[in-house]
Amino acid sequence: MPTTPTATQTIKHAIATGSSKQAIRLCEQALAALPSNSAPDTLGHEQTDLLYLQAVAYRLAGEPSSALSVLQRLQTIQPDYGRAYQEQAYCYRALQRPEEAAAAFYQATRFNPALLSAWQQLVEVYRAQNNKTALDIAQHQCRYLSQLPKALLGAYDLMYEGQLYKAEQVCRQFLARHKHDVEAMLLLGELGMRTKVYHDAEFLLESCVSLYPQEERALVAYQALLLKLGKYTKAVALAKRRLAAAPQHSGARHALAEGLSGIGRVEEASALYQQLLAEKPDAPAVWLSLGHVLKSAGKLAQAIDAYEQAAHYQNDCGDAYWSLANTKTYRFSPPWLEAMQQHEAHPATGLDNRIHFCFALGKAMEDAGEYSRAFDYYQRGNALKKSTLAFSISRTEDALARQQQICQASLFSSTAGAANTDPIFIVGLPRAGSTLLEQILSSHSQIDGTMELHDILGIASQLSGQAAGYPEALLHLSDEQCEALGKRYIEQTRVYRQGAPFFIDKMPNNFAHIGLIKRILPNAKIIDARREPLACCFSGYKQLFGDGQEFSYALSDIGRYYKAYVALMDHWHKVLPGQILTVKHEDVLDDLAGQVTRMLDYLGLDFEPACLNFHATKRAIKTPSSEQVRQPLYQSGRHQYKPFIPFLTPLYDALEIPSAAARRLT
């Protein structure tokens, strides 16, 4: 029996047969019929498809201005949808607005580099402008896309438009017919990274590098993944291997510097960045990287200079301005503020740069006491960032609840696993004070501070690839497997240590994997860094994270996530009684000595005065709180959310703080 055509198929048929008016009506009907209770990610894809088709139909019906109105609505829903910009360009061209058309074609290729027709249009634009550099890039991309197999070009298009699982299906089907095809392997590796199936991506890219050792794109992709996963030792080794073949390769030297920084060799990393800049000063990305290394090393004035140089060489580099704001101490001058506002408002500013500008401007306005304007920028930046993510708070809540269902007390009846007592895990939510606790404890002579290590997340990712899935795989681990995984963790993390008997792993997200930690490292110590919910959630909302923490870009999401975190921590305390220490940030502010003594007692260590003088401890710190923990304790950040209370209704609702009167008391 033939299936009934979907609304989208019917609309496409109407457009293909020249029935543009009918297609417009069908789009309106389908949009009106979309269920309001659909999952946000599913609803977004349906809206995107229908609005795009409606815009195409309007243009073909001779109404490009109406098409532009539809596209504006579409870009509000999904501002990184490349095809929307390509269609926008066709509309501008129909309206005899060539400069706007050229800008829109350019934006289309930035969001979707697989749009061959947009690149072809840019070839003509750059040829007319006599812009040889841009013309060479566009022609190269046209040649590359034209030689790709049709299936892989389609898969790239699907990936860039956010349809990751469809793209993966197409790519796997192609790879089944063309085993070890380099293009398919590279694409599937990138899809693995985008879907966060990192163990698959790592295996694919490592295999690709092994099969095609001279393929530069494979080397770059594998290098980037190793750095993303925090596998800095392997990243350093790969970069050195690349440099052995090409000693002056700037990309490999940059990667080597990033890897060296990751394992704490910041002076060597800084020197490498300085060499690169001596050869080519107009390199904003290198200035940014240098700034990050200097900031982590506590050289704030030099870091600020590096960030300012990045902005100097690329004045629309939003990341440079956000990096300045993210020092938490920098204050923008009026000319810089004006420039930032102009860049943020300019239609040609790229989405990623716009997001960075919004967060930087939010911080600048907050510093100036203009809280309404600050919140407008924070809200805009968060909404833009969230629109680029396929995040579902409901799925996340389900995943955290699944940990409770699987990890019952019986799971921990066996104490098999690596017997090591040296790991100290500090877990919690970001912006909850975990960096402060790490700085305090790493000031003790018996404890090494490291960084936010990815190793537990990597083991969890590996287990998720097993048939049982994760956390169900924990039920099937043998004692021998638990011991092997624990020993692997200890070996992998050894490179970050300086020789003390104990070391800290400060990955906040590990709160979700305490069951795994206690299965493979039963003697590990775990400290839960807890902060008052409103302060913690709003601080996270104001923060633009480098990666992850996708729950933090909507007030309702972050409130629900906080509740799910507390529920899971309550569960861990129930099934692992006495094995986790909760330390409240507010208690540390009020009674530093008492909380230091409490933590050291839990760890079985003698008190040392250096822990009270933590701000004097010299070490590399990579988190947003790096400069804050290099100062004595202060109370000014305790209630930073209070001027924003009128804007925080979704957060109050998510945290179930009910009445206006109760809110005034918080």
C-alpha cells in the first residue's frame, strides 16, 4: 500500500510544478497545525523546513519582499541555517540589491560550507570585485564540492543544517559500499564529534590517520579531537610527529602549544605562541590562545594585552572582547563599548561573534549598573547560543534519573576496582565554587591540583557504546574490568600530576558519574561543591562556556538542571552513605577555617596554614574563576543575581520558588 505524502513532500511537489500560490497556502496550513507540545528540537526542524519552503514559494511567486519577511522569522528560530541565507541572497538579487545578496551568499557558506550554488555565486562576486584571495578560496571550494560523491555532498549538507542523524545514516551507507573511503571516514568522524559519540570519532580518525598518514585534514581533525577530549599527551605526540615532517608548520606548532598548555607546561606553550606571532603578528587566533595561556598562569596584565591585540587585528572578533570581559576584572572604555555595540548590531557580523559580543556587553552593562540593558544582552546571547544547540532538558533529566534507577546500593556491594586512594574528585555545577575548593586544597603540600580532566567522561562515553548502553553497562562490569578501568584512569591522569600523594580531578560534570567512579575507584574521595541555587544558576546563565554546559542557555533549563543535580546527589548520599562530602560555597565564605578543617578531616590530612592563604598559591588555572581565586575571599559576588530579580521569573518557576513575597526574601 503506498504511503500518504507528507505535508513537506506535497509542498515540494507544488513548488516543482510551478504552483507557488498553492505551496504558500499549504505552508500556512502546515505551520498552523504544528502541535504546541512538540519537543523543541523536533518542532524546530519542522518549522525550519516549512518556513524555508514558504520563502522559496513566495520568491517564485514574484514576492521576494514577503519571502524576506518569512526568512527573518526563520532566522530567529534557527540563526545558523545556511539555506535561509542562500534564499535570502536570491531574494535580494531579485530586488536588485547586489551588495546585500553578496553578503547573504557569504553568510550562507559560513553556516553551510556544502552549499555549492552559493559558492558559485561568490565566485562571480569576487571575480567582479577583483578579490583574488577570496576568489581562490571560493574556486577551491567549488572544485572540492564538485568532486565529492553526491551522497557525501548530501550528507555534509544535512550535517551543516543540523540533521546529524540523517547525515550519519547516509554516510554509513556510503562507507558500507566504499570501505575506508577517506572522505566518508572524515565526515563520520566529524559527525561523531558533533553527536558527542567521542569514542567512535576517535577510533575513526585514528584509523584514518593510520591509513592515510599524509592526509592533512585527517591529521588536523584527529589533533582537534584529542585536544577537545583533553588527551593532551597524545595531542603533543601527534603534533611533534607532524613537526618532524614539516618543522615550520604553523598549525602543528599551534596545536603543540595548546597540548603543552593542557599538561601544564605553560611557559613552553607561551614561547611557541610568541614564536608564531613574531613571524606573523596579525594572527588574532594565536593572540587569543596566548591570552588564555597567560591568564591560566596568572599573568593577567599580559593576557589582557594579548586579548586586546586579537581585537586590534580583527576588530569584529567577538571572542577577544568576551575574553576580556571573562577576566571578570576588565572594564571597557566608552570607545570600545560603542564599537562592540556597533559590531553586535551589524547584520554582517557572524553568529558566533555576535554571541560573544552579547555576553561581553552583558558583563559591561552589569558593571555599569545598567541591569535592564545587561539582561537584554545576556538574554539575547543565551537565546542565540541555545538556537545552535540540539539540547533537550527533558532528555537530560531522564538521563540523570536513569543513574538513580541503575545505580542502587547493591551495585556497590563489591569494592573491586583499583585500590588507589589518591584521586579527589570535586564535582557539582559550573560556577558553584569548585575552582575555589580546588585552589584551597591544592595549596596543601600533599595534594596536586590539575584541571578539569576528561578521563571519567571518556570512560563513560566508551561504556555508552556497549550493547547494554550507559549506565546499564555498570551492571555488567566484572571485578577485573572495574580494576582495569580504574588503573587506566590513574595512568592516564599521571601526566597532570607533580608528585604529591593525592591529586584533584575538578570536572564538575562528574557528579553524574559518581556510580562509575565508585565502581572503578572505590577508595576515591568525592567533594560536592554546592552553591545557593539562584546565585549558582544565574552565574551560569551569564557565562558563555567554551564547550558543553548546554543546559545553561535558558533560565528554565538551568533551573530544572539544578533540581535534577540535587536529586541525583541526594541519591548518591543514600546509596553511598558517608562517602561524599558536600561543601556549601556560602559556608566557605562565612567560615573559611572551619570548612578547610572539615575538608582536610574528610581527606584524612593534617591542617596546613597554606590552605587559608590559597590566593598566594602559584599554579595554572583554566576556569573562568581563575582570577577570582587568586584573591582573598570576598562577599561581593554572593548576591549578584539580586538586581536581576525582576527578569528571573522562569528561573524562579523552574526552581519552584512560588510567590513574589518569597522571591523578595531571596
